[in-house]
Amino acid sequence: MPQIIAHRGASATFPEHTRAAYVEALAQGADGLECDVQLTADGVVVLWHDATLDRTSDASGPLHERTLAELRALDVWSWKGVGAPPASHGTPEEQLLTLTDLVDLAVGAGRPVTLVVELKHPSPAGHGLEDAVLTTLEAAGWDATSGRIGATSVDVTFMSFSPASQRHLAARVPAERLMFLVDEVGDADLVAELAPDGGADATAVARLRALVAEARADVVAGRIGGLGPSVAWCRAHPDEVRAAVALGRTVRVWTVDDAADAHFLVGLGVTGLTTNRPGALRAELEG
């Protein structure tokens, strides 16, 4: 059975990245917790996917212009329309989480938990984002060599669509703790993901395709220890998935909510499935 990793928590049930989503993911027996990280105006690492506040709060504008105190004052719950959080999952005012908060939840589970941290780029902080994440984890007792938080059974891995992010982290993080994300996308989407200000001209596309190819070669060579493909990429490149597995690389696929996709990926030998519905997906695979 591959590891079951909760995508932004149990985000099919509760709003993504909230305390309730992660408490619920642990209650559903998820093996790991995935998060996206951004930096606030006062340099705190918070769990947030988008560069802006619009989609998942009652505010708008760039996240990086807000302090942690300002973010904590936002309503990050109501947008999903699921009623109030259960008392066991925190109050509405406790739902926005920092990376430190997530570490505390994982450690508090008292069992093995993998934290999967995605570095979102381009970031206004540049690689200051990676540095802030590592500093935050070190303050929590993270050891780079073991990948663990102190004497606990919580371990941490890092992933990004950005090859530069992975190479920056490689100076301080062992290869087996790194993962390069890939998707099956057209040229315009590739530019939008990696260089949104660069325009989708032929030169930019060729440069970005070359960077992605180099990062995939780093995975094959073991300079990056993991591959994080989408379901669509796995269906388009099943032989490459099998080859990465055969090389002993970690292959963790996103976002796997469909049982048929999950069974297909298990057949390829992947080592992890990232899902919005961790408890239900495990039940479907075991049933």
C-alpha cells in the first residue's frame, strides 16, 4: 500500500490548509500531511496555496503584503460552505495555520507522520522562502540528516515545480528529502506556472522545457530523490514512472481522488498518493 498523503489536509471535507482539515486528516489515518507555504509581510511561514487571498478568504490582494496578525483576522472558513468546524477541530479563529502550527499538530499525533512541504514559486521572497522554511523547522528541532523533528517520528520532505528551488534546498537537504513536481501541461500553462511574467514566446518555452528536462535528469541521477507527477502525467508517461520506481526513487502522485486512478497508480508501483480524501481513498484501496 502506498503512503496516503492528505492534500492540504482532508480538504474534501473542510477548507484547505485549515486546522480542521489537518486534524481531520490525522483522524482519518493519513500517513502524511501536504501543505503549500508562503511568507507573510513579517516573514512568517504560513500555509497557503495561492499568491493572493481572494479564493480562500474574505479578503483580496497579495498575501505577502499582509502580516500574520492581519491574516489571522481573516475568515478563511466560510468560503467552502460546510458550516462551523467541530469543536474538536478548532474555532473559526484558530483555522489559519503557520508551518510551526502544522509541525505541532503532526508531533501531537504521537505516531509516524510525513510532512510534505511544497515551496510555491515564483515567490516575492525568492529563495528567502526556502531559507525561512528551514529556519522554522530547525527551531522546531528538525535535523537535516535524519529528516526528523527531534526525537519524534515526524519526518519532513520538500517539493516544488521549480528546479531552482530544489537546487537551492540541495545545499542543506539530503537528496532523498527532495522531490521535483511535474505535470502534463501545454506551453502557456508551463510559462504561467514557472515564469508568469515572461510571456509564452518560443524562447521562454524552450528555456523552461530545458529546465524541466534537467530536473528530471536530476531525479534519474539521484541528485533529487523523488518525482511528484500528476495523475495526467503518469497516464501519459507510465514507462517513466516505472523506471523511477525501479531506480528506487520516491514517486508520490497528486491529486488522486478517484479509485480507478489509484488502482492504476498502485499497478505502476508508486510509493505515495496525495489525496483530498485520505480516509475514503484508503478504504477503497483496501476494499
